[in-house]
Amino acid sequence: MMDRLTSMAVFVKAVDLGSFAAAADALDLSGPMVGKHVRFLETRLGVQLLTRTTRRQSLTEFGRAFYERCRLVLAEADAAEALAADQRSDARGKLRVTMPVHFGRRCVAPILLDLVRQHPSLELDLSFNDRFVDLAEGDYDLAIRTGDLDDKAGVVARRIARQRMVVCAAPSYLEAHGRLSRVEELAEHDGLVYRRSGRIRPWLFPRDDGTVDELIPLNRVRLDDLDAIADAAASGLGLAWLPSWLVRDRIAAGTLVRLVPERRPFLYDAYALWMQTPHLPFRVRLAVDTLVARLADLMD
């Protein structure tokens, strides 16, 4: 009994090279054996695939459609075998990643740098930039993004972290303006807000019923740098709504105080994005899996 997948591979090679003889040479088979593989498929399908004369061969209409399907099946089979090969091998090659400046530098980069220490054959090209990069241009293997994503064809997204957003202020600000007991009171205070591309995003606070309270505080000071917002808040200029990983040390040191802790923090998601492909390189898959496993601890 002939192997169907092998026969499909022989058929595709015969079509690609234009003759049984050329396929036989390329596959180290005899000419009659190539013909036997093709006849096996035709018998199995009950349909003629090739019209053959002494001078040339050509695909039938069905043969053309079957040829295209065979190419897809063989590509998937190769990808499946490559997955197994990856599991037996070390991560190798160049991994090119673009990421937001602060989340990238503080959270993502240390994990990837640790990964490259563990895998001597792995190379890293890291770019820290808050602008959105088109992965289709081919400059990067991975893009790390936070917040809402655009639904782009051909791009795969996987959530790698959930950032807990908290409101905080310096003790000096609270002494001058009083403590807050309810989220609604935030709108009456000076806020240090993040603005990118001219847009001010509201501060978000989940409710128990699944809805979300949105508010934008008074904002005489607007910045596009999270560290600068944290510094300004620590100096007593106003309230800040920031990821907990960014202000954890300041809160522990007492230079910032978390406000309205009884309200659940809004979860601001971070994603890894890559172009859809039949076989995701092992180095890319390993990087994403490692980020998912290790970022969770940093977000607490």
C-alpha cells in the first residue's frame, strides 16, 4: 500500500518540474515509480489528474485544484514536523522586538535579556518606541502593545499581562487638599494625565455590576511619559493614574500613597503581536510563552 502523503509530494514535484523524469531525478526515484504514485492518487480519487502525451503533460481542471490543495497539505505537514524539531533544539537566530518605552524597559526587556543569557544561539534586537509599528513591513518578529488593539488582518495577538491601574498622590498633596473617600471626588482634584497623539484617556474604575466608571480629572499638567507623571505626582503636583508596577516602590517608600484602594483596579492589558504564519519560529513562541509565564508576577 502506497503512502498517500508521499504520493502527493511526488505528484506536486512532477507538476513543479514539468515531467516525471525530472521529478524522478529530483526525488531519486525511477520514472515508472513516479508514474505509479500519480496513478495511485488517480485511482484513489477516481479522477484523472494529468493529461499525458509523449511530448508533454498538463493538469486537468480537477488536477489543478488538487495540486493547490496538496501544496497546502504538504506545507502544513512540514510545519508540524518543524514543531517537533523545535522542541528538540535550542532557540536560535535573531529575535526582533518592538515595545513601549517604559513597559518594555521595566518589564519586558529584563525577561528577554534573561532568555538570551539562557540560549547562547539566540540574538536580540530590541526597540523601545511608543509609536505603532506595521508588522507587515517585516522589520520585527514581535510587537508588544498595551491597551485596545486594532483588528488587523493577518496579525495574531496574545495577551501577555494585565496591568493593574491605581490612583496615587504624594502625602504633601493630600495634606494640602484632603484625602479622598470616593472615586467621584477625583474629578474635583488636579490630575497629572497621560496624553499621546493629542488624546487624553479617561481614568477607568470597574464596578461590581460589570460596568466601568470613567472620569477625567482637572488637568493643567499633561505628559506623554509615565515616569515623568510618577515624578510629578511624588513632588505633590496632583493625582496620577498609573500601573502598579511603575509606582510599587514609591508606594512602599511612602513617597506616594494609593487612593480609593477599596475599588478594584482597572486591568490595562498588554499583548504580544506577530504576523500569522503556518510555522511560528521556536524563538518567537518561546519568547511569548516566557513573557506570559513571568510577567504575571511583575503585575501583582
